[in-house]
Amino acid sequence: MKAHDGMYIGGAWRPAAGTDTIAVVNPADEQVIAHVPAGTAEDVDAAVRAARAAFPAWAATPPAERATRLAALRDVLAARLEEIAETVTAELGAPAQFAQQVHAGLPVLITGTYAELVASYPFEEKVGNSTVLHEPVGVVGAITPWNYPLHQVVAKVAPALAAGCTVVLKPAEDTPLTAQLFAEAVDEAGLPAGVFNLVTGLGPVAGQALAEHEDVDLVSFTGSTAVGKRIGALAGGAVKRVALELGGKSANVVLPSADLAKAVQTGLANALSNSGQRCSALTRVLVHKDQYDEAVAIAAQAVAKYTPGDRIGPMVNAKQQQRVRGYIEKGVEEGARLVVGGTDAPLDRGYYVSPTIFADVTPEMTIAQEEIFGPVVSFLKYEDEDDALRIANGTVYGLAGAVWAGDEAEAVAFARRMEAGQVDINGGRFNPLAPFGGYKESGVGRELGAHGLAEYLQTKSLQF
């Protein structure tokens, strides 16, 4: 795969400060496909200085012009859709069709929403005898994960640019090639030099340097809760704003009046999407005790079509593969019943894990409490709605969820009591304009739509 051997800083590719590199591995065949530079604190400092120098002019750029620039970026991404999809497939192992439709297609859509939104966003408003201004916060340090390598970049960079901020991006070390493609698209779209900057590198080195940098005004991070807490502590010491989109252990609640087969099958498709490597995956299925055995049987039959190497891609690396297998072993050890799947390698090569379903899972089990981030689904039974709510809310997370019922009002009433930032009602479709983010240890702040744009603004009032 094509890879740059430098950093994109100040509108140009420039040599890295150090000589260390990171090997990019295709997780489907375990072969090294490229090397990228391992950025240092010196690289981060150069990128932040470029972003700071570009900030005044970009912040002063009229919103209509920023909208035009974002529209140009959207068009470049759309024109390179196939190349983006091929790159995501190579470095993440995503099945080709999913890579094109979701990994490449969704970022084009999201970028377009901000091109439209910024042109009409109320950056000024009247409140009594005051004029309230919504101004860009400054230089943004964006640290993104590997599971949606372009979507997560766009979900941070597009609203930050729309707000008038400048950005330094540190992408995940497992999937840096997609981020380099994005930098190429930024350059081709003609954004001013320094408005967007890219530093590849390791989290404990480049990521920490970016989070700690005194000239970064806001850190936006998506990843594990443990790392998010660390970044929050670093930012807090400097009284620096953060936006954190962290882990999840989302519940798919099937009420007795629901279409059981549809609820189970749709929820399973959600949980196994992107090989289960998604923070909002509906990995806990809560079913009434009288329908429980039927629900497990439906899932066991439905999972057969999710074949590794076809519908299910590999885990991103060997460490993640072993981590997921460890959770499967823990589930068996703690008394859960393994219905389908397990730890055996489904293919001769690649970091694959078989889609796995557990039954007889109780709320206190490790697999019902901790984020696994793989194709592992747990079925739990409940006595009544209050019991279902207790189980659904009974983790440290609160990112997403789903409720199914024969009557929509019944589902909505239950969803209102769930401690989650986004809840799907009877299979509700994804809305790119709706806010996405979590309660509790699932994060701070929101992404997407107007709420995502607001994260990158600060408020000033003028009294008359």
C-alpha cells in the first residue's frame, strides 16, 4: 500500500523528526503492507505551532467560505471512495462491501452535513440586552481509534473546521494509511496551510505529547475508557477542554410484546457489525424469561450466515484477537453456556474470532460488564420491566442501547429510563445529524450534527 514517510504539517509533507517507524499489518493475512513514521514530541510541537499560526485567519474566515471548503473536501473524498475502501480493507481487514458503504461512504455523508450546517449555524444570537457569540475554541488535538479509521477522523475534524478551529490529528497506529489519505484529500481540496495537520505515531509518545501540549485548547479523543481517563487527567491539569467518546456495553432490550425474531436478528446484525469492533455494539440481549430459550435458538440459527472472512473480518491485531479469546474463556469459566463459537481459529491465518453467543449469562459476569470489542454476544433473562431496566443500566457504561416493543409508546417509555446517550426504538435508523455520545464512563460531550459542532465553540456575551 502507498504510504508517506513524513508528516503533513503546515500544508506540506515534511520529514519526521526521528527515524523510528511503525509497521502496518493486514490483519486478514498477517502481512506487513507499509511503514509510517513514528512521530515524536518534536513532530507534535511543529504541528501544533503550524495550527496555531493558521488559527487567526481560519477563525476569521466567513462561515459561508468554510462551508465551501468543506464541500470541496466532501467531493474529493467522494471521488476517492474506492481507494479509501481498499485502504481500510487492507489495514483493518473490513469486508470489501462494508468498507465501501460504511467506512468510506459514511465519512463523505458526514462531511457533507457540516458543509451544509456551518452555512446556517447561529454563531450569534440575541439574549435580552446581550449579543451572544459562539467562537472557535482554538487549536484542537484529535486522537482517533482504529475501528472506524476515517469516520472517526471526519467526526472530529469536520466539525472542528466548520467551527473555525485548526486541527492536529494523531490517528491510531494500526490504521494510519487512511489518515494519510485524508490528509491528501485536505490538500487537494485546497484548505489553507496549517488548518489541518497530521502526525502519525504511538499513543504513549505522540498522543500524550498532543494531549499535554500547552498550545492545544481542546483534546477530542475516541478510544478506551482507561485511556480517556488518562487524557482527562492530563487536560484537567491544564484546565483544558476535552471531548471523550469512550467504551460501551450496550443493551438490546426485547420487551414481551416485541417481534422476537426481528428484534434478535436485527440486534445480532448490529452486534457483529465491523466484527464487533464498535463501542456502540448491542452486545447484551435482554429477553423475558418466558421467551428466553426461543430467542437464544433464533440467534444460534441466525449467526450461521456470519462467516469469518466473508461477513466477519478479523480483529485488528494479534493482541486484540487474544483479548477477545480471553473473554470467551472467562465466560465459560464463570458458568455462561457457550451456544455458538468459541476460541478455536476459524481460518488458517488472520486474526479472526468466530462469532460467539453465550446464554445463561448473569449480570455480574465479566462478559456482561466489560467491553469485549469483538463478535461476542451475551443473552440475559429478566423477570419484568423493572428487572430489565436494572440490568440494562447496571454497568459503568452508557453509550447506546435499543428497545423493542409491539407498541412504540411502550418502547419509548422504557428508553426514557435508560442511562444511555442514544437509544434505537424498534430498529430505528442511524441519523448522522443526531448527537452521539455517552452517559457515565462512556464519555463526555457529543459528536455529529449541531451538537458535535458546539463542542468546538466557546461562548462570549456582549452587553448593551
